Amino acid sequence: MQAKYLFIFLILLLSHSSIAQRQVISFNTDWKFYLQQKSQDTIPENSDLVWKSVKIPHDWAHEMGISRDGAQQDRGGYFGGGIGWYSKEFDLSDTDPDLEKVILEFDGVYMNSEVWINGQYLGKRPYGYISFRYDISPYLKPKNNQLILRVDNSLEPSARWYHPCGIYAPVRLIKSQNMRIAANGIQLNTSEVKADQATLTIAMKLEADQLPKKLSYEHKVYDQSDQLVAEYKQSASTKKQGEIIVRDQMTLMEPRLWSPDQPHLYRVESRVYSKKELIDQVSTSFGVRTISWEVETGFHLNGKQTKLLGVCEHYEGGPVGGAWPRPLLKWKLMKLKDMGVNAVRTAHNPAPPMFYELCDELGIMVMDEIFDGWSKKAPEDYGKQAFDDWWEKDLSEWIERNRNHPSIIIYSLGNETKGDIAAQLVAKCHELDPSRLVTSGHSGSDFMDVFGVNGHSEKMSFYENPEEHLKNKPFIATEAPHTWQTRGYYRTSTWFRDGYPHPRQDPFPLEDLAEEEVFHYEWAPVSKWANQKQHFNSSYDNAMVRISARKNWELMRDLPWFSGHFRWTGFDYYGEAGYVHGGWPFRLFMGGALDVAGFEKDLFYFYQSQWTKEPMTHILPHWTHPTVEEGTEIPVWVYSNCDEVELFFNGKSLGKDRPGTQWDQMQCEWMVPYQEGTLTAKGYIDGKLVSETHQSTAKTPSHLGLKLDTKQLDPAEDKIAIVTASTEDQNGVVYPYGETKVFYKLLGDARILALENGDPVDTSLNVGIMEKKAFMGLTNAFIEMEDADKAVNLIAGSILGEKQLISSNKISIDVQFLNLLGNSSDPMFSIYYTTDGSTPSRSGKQYMESFEVENKTTVRAIVYEGEEIVLTMEEYFAKDQGLYFGQKESMQAASLSGMPATEAEYKGASPSTDQDGNGYLDFGGQEGYIKWYQENDGSRGEYSLIIRYASNDPKSTRPMGLYINGKKRQTLNFPSTGHWSKEWGTVELKEVLEAGANYIELRTEGQSAANILGLTVN
């Protein structure tokens, strides 16, 4: 058979002569970047003192880090914005002179990009989440071509979460003949899919300044093993100029279907000829599968009812901001796949093309979402800046670019937004791709094919009378459940974001796990919180808005009309730190099953126990509790997909339990009196031991563990390495509160892309540094190798101990060596240290064994390899450092509620502090305004607004106008409370808030205002 295909290929070579072919050239290297310091619009001088070398992908906001006054504010995790310039010089000396057309293509630039080539202005693209391209052929020279980009993020916040800044996705140069297959010019569709055959329809768009009167073309289809399975040849008559679209059908015999379990891909090789000369060719991947949505039975893939086990995912959710190298993006998706995820919603914007390519390859279905809002939601977002003028062009590019991907099963047009444009958006989608249905995240639902619902689908009442809500349409929970969890943090008390009971949120009940709270630790004492939102969230699946992950899964699994859900979210992500978590120093959203460093939370293993088949067991919580009294009963859970689990403590059986199907029985559960030791969970299937896991009490940390992640990545092939550093005791048990710094040195041709630990309140840099504190015992280094043929090694060290000296004052110093690429022998290190704050030297103390320190001690150390200092380290130990361990006190700041005024947008006021340390806004005799952002993830309805204020003006009520979403609702009066900061009063009222984004604003009216402490929305 192979000889036959070779013979055909040789005949084609003889029958068709060939001229210069399409070239696709990566344009990701040799860029220069300049972050504009002033508001000039001119191109900066091309000097190495001004410009710095970068490679694509590049995200300058993530690179620069966060600050309290970061332009993206709390919505964007306090990252910056600004105006960035990019420059690249290149020659065309190696280009075949027969290639007449040169296209410059960008996969993603955020946002408001403008492009020049050799001084010629090419155009502007406002949307930061779409591909675009320019024909640069007329303006090129053989040598010394200069490409300039201006990227404008001066208007912020331009999103409701963190967004990248710059050229964050690949760039390429495409060279071809004047007559060519157009960009996004191949459209594939499979139909009449049966076991013995399927019909493949191919539409091909050709364009040229002048087309020949006649041309010929062919399509060849190859399967995943590179075997030719179908081909088609045809001739066509054309117009003299412009474009032509040719449509043809082919039959695929015995097609192999694409599915999450078996993501089989085909590819079409499309070739165009003129006078027997090969003019252009394009390769396009596709899959054969059927999809349908039914009102009564939900989603069907390949004729089988299939539950969508999905997560919402911001593209920026993870350790590198928006600048994902392809292997690292694959790592992220494989992490989700390991959890059991079979679907991702691209909340709330399209991803670059490589994302969809990876989903095709890995078998992950996609709800592909184009817009967050159809009008303003964030202060300076695309909805405000450009939607009206650009939506049709951007939507067309999105559909035409993505419609061949088998992973995409449905389009989503918006999220918690509104507008008369909904019908037009749906019609345009159907025009460009009739093969897929359209939904939204609770936006313009009357016009959608599938009814998508966000948080409203978490309410008890939604399931009591579902026919009242479902609009006789197929249903999908586009954003549910909303549960929050901090890796390594536990509380036995149930927490609802808006309290329980709550008549509007209508949450499902969930009892506390113990009569009294067992755990009493936090990121900081209550006195350092700015408001009651500033706390960590429990990992027991008992911190939520309305419904637990377990209950939501039970409903989705058992209700046939419930197509599936996209939980919020897969990974934690930077941003939404104010509205959700109370603002600085909180920098990220903690709703993920994995944190931003990629570390699995306990919730990850819950889903794995329900959604995967490989036998597994997972114990929570960890078993190191230095402030818990011995004998205190702790709820011990085991997530498992085994038939039965047996729990042991120090080798003694505590009994067996079976995972149930009811939501509150999905975990195996024991109440275990606390004492130091080892918990062991053994999982059995058909009576046979198939899985075993342990949790042991950790002693004082004294060892630095280093582990290279090789499950999802091959450093030699991918040129990416992920190294996990862990704080461990002498037995290799991870100390789960470890938070001392890890110091790194790279040897070889490599660079650190990011250091990330997942800590919600770590405001230090992630990029351009060589040290990072651990969080709950772990931190990750993300490393990119430039040359896979050269050795790359990593040295890492840490000064280890309990940061707050809670149970031990013993300190250890450890240095480890890890070979990442090539072969290297382990070096010998010598360590010298001081404990008096002085600089260590070889003439001082050499580290030989652990030592003790007093409270408020700075330990400094230097590490030698031979005669070279390879690490310089420093760590401070004191009772008031690190995690705060309370003494059975409440971790809720009852006196601090709602959204602080100091975290809102304001003008004319200055932040100040009262005697209790609470921040407030003082207008100081000036006029101005305060504007809060409130996201309503439920439905439109009436809410209670409570404004806390202070005034000592007996002559005036200091009136302020209340505006909601820019419209005045009423004038509020603020009578004297008797003091400007010691006596706080409240103004309470009821107002209607829309679903989705709401802006609640107070404006002065002819005189200055009272001092404003904050706003609570109930």
C-alpha cells in the first residue's frame, strides 16, 4: 500500500511542476521593547539604553509585577498598564523572489495595537483577544525592514480580571504567491456521520490581485497515522480579480470519531495549481464527530448522552500571566484533564489558536466565548472603547478562524451582559457557522439556542420548578458552582459569601463539620484585615456562594436535562481581588481547583474521585496541627473512586467506609482524635488493594526538597522545566506551613519565566527575581531552556525553620542541586552563616548542623561551590512573622463589613484611618465622588445597600446623589453622628441591581461630603 502511494506521489511530481511555495516563518524572536514613561505618541529613539530585548510571548504587566496603585486596580490584581512599544528589524535576503505576497499575522496583542512597517501605518486593532494580520508586501525592502508596534493600555481597568499587556501570543510571517488560499480560507464540515462512512464538505476561498481564468486544485485527507484515506481533484473557472470560493464534498470511509477519550484527528492537504504549477498549499486539521443538544436529555456527543465536566478558565489563569509558551499551556490543560475535566469555557474571551489546537489533540471540549460584555462592564473595557464599531469584524475573525476545531462544541456570545445586539450576534454566528449552536452566560437568553445560566443555577428554587426557568431550551450551567478554597487551609465552620439563610441567594443548606471551630490560623490577625472579606477559605468544600461542589455535581449527574457545568474556575487567577477578597494585599481569586502555581487543592481530588477511573485515594486535611489540642476530634475525609476505603492511624484500623452517590456521602469520613502520627488510607476494588496514600505529622522543617515535573513535560523536548521546591522535615515529610524563601541559581543557557507559590497575599515579584517564599510548604519555578543540547542545572537553597517559631526555634540550612538537561555531577557546597545581622564570610561560622535562634533573629548565609559564591540568602524569624495562629478567637471581623471606601474609585477625597485602624475617605471640604463595583452573579432584583459614614456637621446633612450604572436614583442625606471618625452611622436603602456588572456611585451635591467608611450590599 505504501509503495502505491509513493508511486502516485512520483507521478504528481512529474505531472505538476512547482514554483516557490508558501513559507510560514516564526517571528517570535529578536524583538525590542520599550515601556513608555510619558504620554508622548512618537516612536522612542532606537537605542539599547531605551529598548530591551524580549521574545514573544511577552506580557509586560506580569513582568513588572504588582503595586497597590497598579493601574489595573483590584480588578486586575493590582498589575499595571501603560503604553508599550515593540520594534523588530529583519531582512528578506533569503526570500525566494517568486513569492509576491507577505502577510504579517498576530495571534494576540492586548490591546489597541497599532502597526507600522518602514514608517507606513498599517492599522489599529482594539480588541486584545483576537487574531489579525496585515499585508506588508508593498512596503518591504530587501534589507533593513523595521516593524514598529504601539500597544496602548493607558486606559485602565480595561477588564474585570487581570489582562496581559503586549504581544502575548505568537507572531508569524506568511510568504506566498499572489494567488493564494486566503487566511482562514478553508472551512470543513462533516455530516451524515455513520459507522461505515461520513461526508466531508470543504469550502476553499482563493484570492489574488488577478486570478487566472482556469485553475485546478486537490484535497487529500490523511488520518492520524499519516495514511491517505480520501482525495478529490477538480478544475474551476474564475473571475479575473478578487476572490473565488469553491465547495466540494468527499466521502470518508469507516471514519474514526473524535472524542475526549479518543481524540482522533485527520488533516486535509489542500493544493492549488495554475497551468500545472503548484501555487499554494495549506494543511488543516479536523475531527469527525456529531454533537446535538436536547431539551430533555442535554448534550450528546457521537450519539451518546455526555455530561460536560467543565471549568471556566481565564487564559491568564496561571503562573506566567498571558505569556504562555505552548508546552506550558499544554501542561496547564493536561493538569485539568488529569482532574477529569472534559470541557473548558474560555471565560470571557477567545484564546490564541494554539489553545484550540491543544484541546483538539488532548480531547478537551470547548465552549468558545467571544465577549465579556456588549457594552461597558469594566471602566475602560472593550465594551466601552470599541464594541459598537468592531464587534462584527472581531466576531467574524473568531468564527472563521476557529470553526474547523472539533473541540469546539458550542459558541458563547457574552457573559452577564445585555443589549438589543443579541439577535444580531446570534444571526452572524449562524451565518458563518450553521453547524454549531449558540449560548451565553445568562445574556440575551431569549435569542440563544442553548440556555446558559451562571450563578442563578445554584439556587435551590431553580431545581424546585425547573420548567419555569428553562425556556424550553437545552440547559447548561455556564458558571457553577462558585466555591472558594485556599490550598492547605481548613475550617470546620461552614461559610457562605452572603450569609445563611439568604432569601435572594437561596443557598442549599450545609452544616458545620464540628460543634466548635477546630482550626485557628489565618494569613494575619483580624486587626490587620481591612475588612471582613480578607480571610482564607476552607478546603473542606464548605466555603461557597450558594452550593457546594458535591451538591452541584450530584444534581448535574442525576438530572438528565442538566447538560453539565463549567465550575468557576479550574485554576486560580490574578484579579477580582477587591470585590471577592477585600482588596490589597489579596491579589487573586481563590475559586480554582488548582492555584496559580499549578498546585492541586483538595477540591482537585474530589473531582478526580468522581470523574476519573484510575484508582485513587486522597486524605484531607494534612496531619500537622501544632496549636490543636491533643484529643481534639478532626474531620478526616478521603476522596476516592474505589469501592471501599479503610483508614489507619499509626497502623491501627479506624474502620472502613464506602464512597456514596449522595452529595454528603461522596467522601469517606471519620472523626479522628488528634495526636501526632501517620494516617493511611487504603482503597479497595473487588476486595483488592489498588490505592494507598498517607498523611504524616511533620516535624520542624530542615530539608529542601526539589522535584522536576516530568509527568506533563519533557525538558529536553519541550525546553520547559517545572521544579517544585518543598519545605520538609528530616524524614522527607512536607511541613505544610512552610513559608521561608527559596533561593535559586541557574547554570546553563536558560532563564526563569516565573516563580510562583499560589499565596493569595504574596505581593512580591514573580518575574526577574531569583528567590520566592514558599506557601503552605511549596513553591514552583518555571524555567525555559534556550538550547536543548546543552546542560542546564539548578542550585536551590533555603534557611529553614518555623517562620513564627511557633513550636520550635531550631533552624537548618539546606542546598540542593538538580540536573535539568544533559549530564552533570553533583557539586560540593560549603555554607557560612551569621545570626547577628552581619554579613557572613568564610572566616565566620561554617554550617554543620541545625542551630537555635531567639525571637526576632535574622539569619544570613552564603553558599560556596569551590571558590565561587553561588547563593546569598537571608531569612527573618519572629513571633509576628508568617501565618498567624490564634487562640480559639473568631477569624471574622464583625466590625468590618462590605466594600471599603478606600478600595473604591474616588475623586476629591483622601484616605485616612480611624482609631481602630479602619480606613475611610475624608473629603476635607472638597467635592467629589466614590464609585464601587458590585458584580451580581445572580438575577436582576432588589438589594439592600448599607453605607457607613461619620459626620460632625449639625447644620447640614451633607447630601450625596446615588447613581447606579450612571443613572441617578435618589439623593441621600447623612445626618451628624457626633464625630468625624469615632462615631459611625449608617444610611440604609433598597435599590434594584442588574445581573452582572453594577457601578454604585455617591456624588457630592454642592458641598463636601461626610466621611465614608464603606458600602455593604445584601
